[in-house]
Amino acid sequence: MNIHISEKKKKDSFISLFHVLKNCSSSINARLTADIFHIQGIDKSHICLFDLKISKKWFTVYDIENVNNSSINLSFDTNMFYSIISTKSDNHELIIKMNSSNTDTLFISFKPIETIKGEFKKSFKMTLNDYDYEELHIPTVDYDAEFTLSSKQVTDIFNQLNNFGNDIVVKCSEQEINFTTTGITGEMNVDIPVDDLSSYSIVEDEEIILTYSLAYVNKMCITNKLSSEINFSLSNDFPMRINYDLEDDSSIKFYIASKIIE
């Protein structure tokens, strides 16, 4: 196995991905096929499901040896992996390898793209672990409301909301999106007119009011480095979907169940 990421934007995105994933699960299983780098998992509270799919063309080099209608599974500590890849510099190419003779170890290195004084090659070895995860089938469903908003705006809004309460109430109408959180010491409301959204659709004459754990939603929207926009899909019958388009037929999706309010 031999994977390279050279482009700065994609290196930053890859590191940001694991910044988010390490907050969801301490161990993950990556399944690599000839065309797709796939990670799916669920947090220990079984509230948040994440599904990452990165196509072969997203990488500078993506060479999975001896794959004939099969896959390679890599299970590893998410925090350790993030600690390693976050040591990169802009002039480094990220290289991830695994030898067919040693399938218990992942070899990660940063090689300078250009010769610059003071830029050194760095190499790491990371022991893989035994983590069993059975992938879930995620059906394609029709949501009652979908909207797209700038990722920077989303990150700023949820960081602010997180200071005021534990839950977020999301209200969608034909005129606006409303976020509300209430705590012991105060309340915060954010009203977003439909005209300020990049895209918006809702079932005609429908009003959707759902409550989610703000801590979990904030974990999924902790960074604006994955994509310039975030797409939200809501329904009374299905978990909320938060989708980041990573380009090149790649994406990461988060699913979080709403809270039942008595």
C-alpha cells in the first residue's frame, strides 16, 4: 500500500478530517479498495454516525497492492494518527505506506517537496490495532428540508451557541432557518433568512422543529477547512445529515439522531 498527498489544500483537509474524527471515536477502521478510501464509525454513545469516502483521484498517489475484488483494512488509534499527521509543514508531502511483509505497522513520513534549508524529512511508525467494526448500510432517503450555508458561518454560529446551552432547537419554515439554545443563565437565537442560504428546499407548507445535542453538532462543525459550505438535511423521520463535499467525488457525512422532547 502506498498513498501520497502533495497538494496543500488536500493535506489540510486530510488533517482536519482526523481532527474531527478523533473527537468522535478513539479507534477507527479504514477500508481501502482499489478505488475508495472508506471510513465509517459511530461514537461510543451511539448518537453520531460518520461516513467518509475519498476517491482514488483525490490522492496524488493511491496504490493498493494486490487488490482483486477485495480490500485492505486498517484499524488504528485516531488520536495517535492525528498527532503524527499534524506535524506536517506546507512543503511536505504526506506519505502513508504498509509493507505486505509487515501488515501490523503503518509507516508515515513527510518528505520535503522542495529542497529548503531547515526542512527535514520526518518518519513515523504506528502500530495497528484490532478493532472490529461492522459497516452499516445507509439508505438513500428523501428529507423534508435541506439547506446549505457557509462553513465559516456555521462554525462561528455553533461555537457561540455552545456557550449558552446543551441542546439546539432547529426550526425550518418557508421564510427562514432558526437556531435556538437555552441554558440556565440565558438564551441565544439565530435567525437566517432563506435569501442568505446558498441553497434551500422544504416540503411545501411544512414547518420542521427538531432538537439535537449541541455538543455533538458542534463536534461535527468544529472546522471550516473541509469545504467552503456545509449541507444540512433534516426530517422528522430520519437522523439529521451533515454533509461536507470534499471534491473529486469525495465527501464526509455525519448523521445524528434528534432528541425526544417530552
